[in-house]
Amino acid sequence: MFERRMPLLICFIVIILIVAPYLFAAQMTNTESVFGGFLINPIDGHSYLAKMQQGQQGEWRFALPYTAEAGDGAYLFIFYILLGHLSRLLNLPLILTFHSFRILGALLLLLVLYQFNKNIFNERRHQILGFAISALGSGLGWLAIFAGIFTSDFWVAEAYPMLSMYTNPHFSIGLALMILALLPGRRTSFLAELMLGLGMGIIQPFAVVIVMIVKAGKLVADIFEDNIPFRKILKTDDFISTIIFASGGGLILIYQYWSILSDPVLLLWNTQNITESPGWADLLISLSPCLILAGLGAIRAWQGKKGKTLVIWAAASLVLVLIPWNLQRRFLTGIYVPLSGLAVYGLMELEKTERLSFRFGVILLMVLVIPTNIIVMASGIQAAARHDPKIYLERDIYNGLTWIKDNADPDALVLADEELGLYIPSVTGRRVIYGHPFETVNADLERKFLRDFTKGKQDDHFFEESIAEREIDILFLTGEISGELNNWIDQMGFAPDYENELLKIYLIGQR
């Protein structure tokens, strides 16, 4: 009876852990500050809301919201743009739609994770253990922090199911589709494979590459191990499903690559969108103890057809992160899933050789893999309790943003401090000069322009020419500004269209 209920208990624990900190943070909103909606990586979180804003405004083409001259855009980030359309149709706040789909994605991922482990392992105890590790576990970063080392298991969310479910919806849903595509024993059909490829290409493009390599690797392994003639492989269901999946996912990848190369603005954005892989020492800490146990269990797993999927998946991901290009870290997507399965094989091997009892091994493993995620959630609660400015907006700033949303032209360009530029597109849907280190094209130059404009010693012609040349519509000014800018505003006779104790807003483009 207990074993039958254990998966439900694991699911319940996961949902509590990924929801409770956000509910607490939302409840901490008060008259002085407003919760921004994100407890981990708020920079990317607000960029997702900015994409949803475009959908809410009726757009389907993505244009860089953090770039002044956004260009024509392309059909990218359709998942978040679609969520924006749904928010408009259902009359829901964007942040509520975001977290609703995050929770729905988590439930889908948990269901798929459980089925994946159930299909991999024959014994019930192995199925439950594999599910528990993959759903609740992480690395040994909690030990590294005692040495002052901050490892990637605290922030590379796409690599770990729990962290994915805690962070955003597209990591969870993309990983669920990834696991479904590699699920051993799954019945395949032309339509299912095509939809998996298309869906994964839209939601989590890098997962398409990983899945195609794993599928191809499995076919090659079957050819050599079973001595299957190549011409017969071409007629098997596995080969046909791989081709169909690759056709769907590959079509999306080709379009995305072409659209970026053919748009000069998106091309500049892509060149500065760098997500390098963590170093090997970091990865060793962040993926252990599962990585170590996986090494012990890999041979045993390879002896079975289902276990081969785990070995090929883990090996492919580890090799792909070595490729020296700007987005190599993305190939860590979902790597903890095969490592968790291989860790179970490692415990089975230790039990077989009588080096370690299975029960003691399970207890020790769970004690080692759970603390990092607990620290992540606890850190979110602590940040909420002290109203950390990284995750909260001052009430006066938030009021100014909502005023812009209600009163400014939808196509207005806003000049704001670089710290506040992050929130302009996500809260108001308006573009900014600078707001995001990756999604602002020529980010360093734009930051310099902001500092020159608000803090530098400039003459009157500089302000007039800059506003005319950049077609700036709104000045969103907070804190200290240069005497030169203040004098120019007075000379022009500009009165604030909105002001409070922290900010002044000038609709200079509507005068």
C-alpha cells in the first residue's frame, strides 16, 4: 500500500515546494513594495513577461522588447506570445497565466517522469527511487557553499526537473516533451512524432538536437549490437519515428536559424546571447553524486535496451556541452533525468557486489541530493521576507509603470535607468533604450548612452538631438540626474505628466 502511494506523496511534496515560496512572496506585498513575480532569475523571468505582453497586445511576431529599434521581428518565442494571447482572451494578469502554466507544466513533467522510470525499471522499488531522485534531487552544491563556491545546481534550472518546475513553464513542458520522445516502449504514430518534434522545437529548441542525437545513437547501437542490416533498419518503426520527429523539430530549428540570420537586429542579439557551459569542476559537483553512481551503473544499464537510452542520453549531453559555441550550456537541458536513472543502476551494482545495502544506499543518496533544492526554496522565502529589491519593486515605481501602461502610446519608447529598464516591457509593454544584458542590442553602448544622458555633463543640443534621433517618447526619471539634464527640462518648460516621491515621468513624445 505504501509503495503504491509513494509516487503521489512525491508529487505532493514537489508541488508544495514549488508553489509555497511564491505564495509567501505574494503575501509579502505591502504598501511600500510589490512582488515582481519571480524568485529565481528575475532578469529572464521579466523577459518572458515582456514576450507575453506582445501576445496580449495581439502580436504573433516577436520583436526585441528591450531594444529601441526592434526591427521587423520573427515568429520566435511563440509559446510565451501564445500565453499572452490567452491572458487577453481570459482577462487574466500575465503573471497569473505564467504561474498557472508553470504548475500545469510541473504536473505534466511529474507524470511523464514517473512513467519514464516505470518503463525503464522492472522492480517497483527501482521505479520509485528513480522517480524520487529525478523529481526531488539536485547536486552537491550545498556542500560547495561551505567553501564559498556557488555551483550551477543553484541556477542552471533547465538541467534539473525540480529547478525547472520552480522557475518557469517552458522548462517543465519542454523537458516533459523531451522525455516523452525518448520514452522506452512508447507506441509511436506519424502524428504523435510530428507533434512532439514541432512542440519541442517551439518550446525548447535545444532539446530537439539532444533527442535527435539520442535517437540516432540508439539506432547505431542496435545496428552494431544486433547485427541488423542497414537496409532493415530503414524500415523499422524506430527509424521512421526518428525521421518524422526530426522533420517536425528540424523544420522549426531551420526557420529559427534562418529568421535570426536574415534579420540584422536579431543577428546582433544572437551574437551577444552567450550562455557558456560551467567548468568541469563545477559540473562534477553539480551533477554528483548521481554522476558518480552513473559511472558505476552505466555498464549494467547498457546491457538492456531500455538502459541504453539513459547511457546515450547522458553521454550525448556531456559531449555536447564541450562544443565551443555561445549557447553550449543549453545542452545540459534535462541531463539530470538520465543521470538519476543511471544512479539507480549504480546502486543496483553496489548491492549486487555486496559493497552497500540497497536501503542504506537509498537513504544516503536522498540525503545528499535533496539539500540544494531546499536551500534554493528557502533562499526565495528569505529574500521575500526581507523584501529583496531584486524581486520586489518599490510601490511608487510600480505605480509609475502602471500609469505608463494606462496612458502612454503602445509604441512609445522609454528612457529609464538601466536598473528599471527591465520592468518597462514586462509591466507596461513599452520598449526601452536599455533593459536586458542579452535582449538589448549593443547593450554596452546603450548603457553608456543612458549614463551620458542622465548623469553626464552635456549641453542642450545633446538632449534635443538625442531625443529626436532616437525618437524617445517618455523620460522615466528616478533618483539623481545631472544638473545639465535638469536645467534643460526647466528651459523647455516641461512639467511632469506623472510624479511621486521617487520618480517623474515626461511624455515628451506627445507634446
